[in-house]
Amino acid sequence: MSHVRVVWWLSLTLRSVRGLCRVRSMEGQPQGSANPTAMVNSTVSCGEKLPPETQETTVSEGAAKIAFPSANEVFYNPVQEFNRDLTCAVITEFARIQLGAKGIQIKVPGEKEVQKVVVDLSEQEEDKTELKECADLALENQPRTATVGEICEEGLRVLEGLAASGLRSIRFAREVPGLRLVVANDASARAVDLIRHNVQLNEVAHLVQPSQADARMLMYQHQRVSDRFEVIDLDPYGSPAPFLDAAVQAVSEGGLLCVTCTDMAVLAGNSGETCYSKYGAMALKSRACHEMALRIVLHSLDLRANCYQRFVVPLLSISADFYVRVFVRVFTGQAKVKASASKQALVFQCVGCGTFHLQRLGKASGVSGGRVKFSAACGPPIAPECEHCGQRHQLGGPLWVEPIHDLDFVSRVLGAVSTNPSRFHTSERIRGVLSVITEELPDVPLYYTLDQLSSTIHCNTPSLLQLRSALLHAGFRVSLSHACKNAIKTDAPASALWDIMRCWEKECPVKRERLSETSPAFRILSVEPRLKANFTIRDDANPSSRQRGLKRFQANPEANWGPRPRARPGSKAEGKTMEDRRRLLQNKRKELAEDPAQRAAQLKTFPCKRFKEGTCQRGDQCCYSHRLPTSEATAEAVPTDCPQAPNPNPPGPEVTTGPGVD
């Protein structure tokens, strides 16, 4: 018996050694193997396509040219060109302000240069020497200039924490003057390799420094004052919440922090508890949800900065397409941090009529000597039930209730873009959005909408100019909002606004007998208006941006232009298949053929979900297809009703077989 065991052990040892030698011999073969069979199998005919991993797509945006693999291993969305153009414009004006304080002027391609004074030195021969000395002195006194694509020793250090393909960083290097260094960081090794390739392609290796690290750890490593960045740009896929704590510490004193949030479903109130866990505030479902999202993000930034005796000052806050974008400056000051509580407020919103009230968390009051005393605010500002419709209130926030724009800075950016419209591809839209922002009431948080007011009392909708004129005739201020096309931002109290709507209902009566006595419309219309509304259209009711016909609100730029799926290796190769499937399934029940036979044949192209689950009882009479999966889909899996294929490598004596295994 022992002899049999020794022979069995020797046979296993020889088999393993033989297999190991075979593997090593295969690893030692060169890439271009002389095996004719392998060469035949590896050739690609002229009619076949290369695998997606070997294909590249080149994209030109602004002054940059980016190559990225077709397998969608990095994220790129062409709809965000407006975001990148606006960021370049904002950083350019920020660099103009920062370097201007140091006596450095920036030169932007396309901008008109300052007129130069020409002095003729040939008039008097005896004064040539004196004039030459004056000219040399004038040259010495001329301000230093910073141009695009050159290193400015006293310029800005920029960090793009989530660079992906490096497009944004390369555009900074090629379009924004006055930069010292641009760090293009990403945690993915493939993305960093692509950044290096694109940096060499655009010849900006002297300015752009690729980096592979976790964005949070990289920013935590630059907490020291001497190591901080003047500009930090965060444009993640989804929420930037994990990066905000590190970002407010890594930005320099008075530096610029640019943050994008694409998780609008969370910020718009679809999941209030998730919004609280990420941003520290409860979001409500409201018609003003887009501006509320901006104010929640600003509240979250200020809250995280306050932990380190810092505070934020908003420069520009944009709600566009499927995301929100904020540009803030970060400062340090213990005394200013104490005022942060009075800049935040809770929102009480009626679930019936949508009326909202704000309750600030803190109170700032002046005392003798020019000092400011901070204390807790008193509240609540409303009763448990709405005074207009009798419904209950929802509580949201806290959110930022101070101005969300610096109008002086916005005017600078708007002026620069207007005088140089050929600089950006989306200059027309930037002009329109910034023009609306300059017309907004800075001290009025949130807004109502035309359809909200009219649908609440079930009446016809007044025109925008009629409602704005009524508010202006009543002595209130009113403006539009860039976040919503039919927004009404006004300092009028809710009681005055509903009085105007009651007066409008008298001109367009509602059938009261169809209203329920407990409905908000019945309770609002049962009260006589105390304010006499005048709907005569005034000249100043039509804002300037609307009169000039500016492109204020973006139309759909392309099909399926919303948020793209998260970047994954190989997912772009299936993009065409997914688009075809999406096109096939879209409106499959709305656009049916009129002929019953064609309609039945059209529905037969869609698989039956119940048949897949094994619960369809209709059999052949089902209007959907009961076809089995194709051979391509079943090639990877072995059917359960087929006999098991024989194992080419049967288990050896050392493998233990379980019960029920042949």
C-alpha cells in the first residue's frame, strides 16, 4: 500500500513540474511568435474592425485637442462645454484681479490692447539722448504682463482634483493667462496615462503636471499656507460631498473654489434624508428646487469652512442643464465666522399652496461702538397651519439666504465675454445667463412660478408681463431667475401675491361649484382681496435681457444630452447597442401602427417580461415575444436542462467530491 502511495505522489510531482516548465517556456516566447497557427488567428482582415480598446477618438474643444479611447474608460460629456467655458472665463477674471494687485497685467487672445502713445524722436537732434532715457524709464515702469501658455512665476496654482481625460486642465493651460502650475489629478491609472498623452499632444507639459492620487489625500497634503492652491476645481460624477472638507483647507486665503454637483435628484428634494447626510440640509420638493439646491451647496461649503475658522463668499452660482455650479472665495477670520449662523435659515413651506417662509438661525444686531452682537433668532414665523389655505407646513434647510452672486464680479465676467465673443463656443449662452443674473434681486431668496400660482387656484395663467406689471404697480420689486424660465422673484409678501391672483381670478372666473371646500383653491378664493391689482403692462416690466432676445435658457443641445453613465472600461463599446435599444423601446406603446396586423408585429419585437420570470399564462396569444435567448447570449452559459459536458481535466485523487457529484 505504501508503494502505491509513493508512485502516486511521484506522478503528481512530475505532472506539476511538466506544467510549470510549459508555462515558463510560453512566457519566454517573444511577442511575434513564429507559430503559423497563432499568426493566422491574430490577423485582422480589411473588412473587420479593430477592438474598441485599440481605437481612439479625438475631440477639439476650445484651444485643446483631446484623444481618448473609444472604450469610455474616462468620462467625457460634450454638453458640459458651457461649464468649462464659463470656468475659463471666471478664472481669467479672478487671475486679472489677483495679479493686478501685484502689478501684473494679463493678455487674453482676442481682447483689444490698450492704445500706445507713439513719440517721434526725430524732430530735434539735440534732445535724442534725453528722450531715450525717458523712454527707457517708461519701459521700466510699464506693468509686467502674463500671456497664455507661459509660466507666470507669481501666477496662480490650479488643482483639478478629478481630471479624467485632462481636458479642463489643458484648456486652463492654453486659454487662461497668469498661471504658474496646473495639477491634473485623478485616482485612475488609465486616466493619468491618458492625461500624460494629451498633455504631450497639446504641448503644455511645462504647465500641466499629471498626478495620480486620491483627491482628498492630495488636498490634505496641501493644508500648509505655503502649499495651498489659489484655484481648486472639483467636477465629480455625482456628489462632491466627500471632497469638500479637504477642499476648504487646501485653497489659499481668498482663493477660488469651483464645485459642480450633478446629483440633482438628491438636491431637488427626491430624497431629503440623503441630502442631509451629504450636505447637512433637508431638501424640499418645490418649484424653486434649483435655487434651493444652490443655496444648500453654499450652506454645506460654509459649514465645512467654519470648522477651520474660515468662511465663503459666493462669486457666482449657476443652475444649468442637469447640474449646479458654484464659484466661491474662501477667507479666514474668527470674527466673520460668528456671522455665519445669521446667513443660514430654515424654510417653512406649505404643502397646499406652496407659500414659503424663512427663519434665520442666528440674529446679528448692532450695539454701541460699532460692534455687532450675535444671538439666537426667535421663531417660528408662522402658525402650525397655513394662513392662506389651512394646510400644514414642511420644514427644510438650513440653506444659505445671503446673496449667491457678487454682481460686480459677474459684471466683469459679462463684460469680458461680450467684448471677446469669439473666445468661447458658448459665448452667446454665457452672455444670456449672466445678463439674467445681473437682473436678479440679490436680497430675495427663492421664487414662485407662474404655473404654480395659477394651478393652485385652478385659473388661467396670466402672462409674465401682466403679473410683473401688477407687482410693480403695487410698489414691489420683481425680477426673473436664471434657474427657471417662468420664475417670479419678488419681495412682495405672500398675502399680497395671493391678493393679485384673486384679482386675476375675477377677470378669468373659476367655477366655484367644482372646487372642494377643503381644497387650497376654495380657501384662497373665499377671501376678498385687500389689494386692487392693476394688470396694465408697464415698460419696465419687460427685462432688458428679454427685450434683447438673449439666449437665456438652453434648448436641448442633442439627443440623450443628460447625465452620461459612469465611466467604465469597455462601456463605450456597447454604447451603440444601448442607443439602439433605447431608441427601440422609447414610446413603444405611444407610437403604434394604425393597422392591427402591423401593431401586433411591432409588439412581437419586444420580449415578454413575465415569460422571462416564468409567470406568463397567455402562451402563443401573448402580444409580446416568447422567443428563447439567442445563441450568442447562451454561448457563455450552460443550459440547466442539457447534460453536463465532460470535464477535460478530471479531478485527481486529491480532490474531494461532494455528495451528488458524479
